[in-house]
Amino acid sequence: MSSFLSWIVGGDTKEKEWHGKKTFSGVDSDNNHTGSTYEGNWLGEKKHGYGVWRRDDNLAWYKGNWHENKRHGEGEYHWANDSWYRGNWNFGKRDGSGEYHSGNGETYKGQYKDNLKHGTGTLHMEDGSWYKGSWKSDMRHGEGEFHWPSGSCYKGMHALDERNGFGVLYSNTGRIRFKGNWKDGKGHGKGEYHWEDGHYHTGLYENGKAQGEGMYYLTYTIMIKTN
């Protein structure tokens, strides 16, 4: 019934809120394949409020809050490849705080914006390396620390998923290896390179290599014989 006709005859055009279960037929714009189901709260014919959606093969499902057919608010989504996300949604996108586990063992716990890691969070990768710090548009950006499986780590500034700005690289023994400025993952600008035996070099670096004048600081072992 059109809104004009409803006004003429005094009908109510407001969508009704109700609770129930529906099995979908065909494929629509909301990715409701034939056989998929939704049970929960509705606003007219839109998923709205709390409810559970399951794909026809039950391998993908979502449990949580909706707003007019969009995942919105707190909810948990499972993909068919065993990946899952639990946290905040904003009109169908991961947005706010959440936790993601991929099917290959990678995990992320932190903040999202428009489905991308954005803000602060911790990522554990499949190879055992991990990063804790700031993110921007799914890339490491800002202050953070990156740890390798070997035990080495970097603490400092990042940009565009690389070491950029001031930071310190530590060996797996905890000793400083390079301290200074970085560009695209390499020492660049003023810095110090340290060897495991304690001696080090200070000066200017370009693409990870010492350039121009600098200073070497050596360490000596002094043996004193006593009676």
C-alpha cells in the first residue's frame, strides 16, 4: 500500500517489529543464499536487533546485533574457512574493538575502522612473529614493537608497515644492534651500530650502511696479575 493511499484510508505504514525465523530462497543483495536462515528480531522484512544468521551449509554464521540488515553493534561472525571475528560492527563493517582469528593461525586483537586494523592492537603471525602497537589502514604506523621468532625485536616508530623514524633494534641476547633513525626498514640518518662484543660505531647511515665520517668505540679486556 502506498503512503498516499494509506493516508487516504487511514492505514499504518510503520514497519512492524517482530520476532521469528525465516528461510531464504534465492540470492539477494544481503548475501542470503537459498537455504540460509535467520532467527531473531525483525523490523518489517529487515534483520533488526539481536539474531542469528546461518548459511545453508552452516559453515558461515553470524550471531549478534543488526540494524536494518547490517551487522551493527556487538557480534560474532564465522567464515567457512574457519576464520572468525568477535567484536564491534558498524553498518556491516568491523569497526571499534574486536578480535580476529584466521584459519591459518594468525590472530589480531585491537581496534578496527572500516574493516581494517586501525588504532592500537596486537597481531600474532603464523610464523611466530608478532607486533604490538599503532596501526593505520591495516598497516603498522606509529609507535610499536615487532618481535621475530629468533628473539630479536625492534621498538620504535613505524610508517607504511616498515620501520620508519627513530627506533632501536635488539638482538636475541637483548643487546642493542642498531639505535637511531630508520627509513623503509633500514638504518638511515644518524645512528649507532653495535656488535655483540660491545664495540660500536656512531655516524651517518644510508640504506643500512655507514656513510662518511664516524666514530668507532672499542672495548678492551685488561688483565691484572695479583699476588
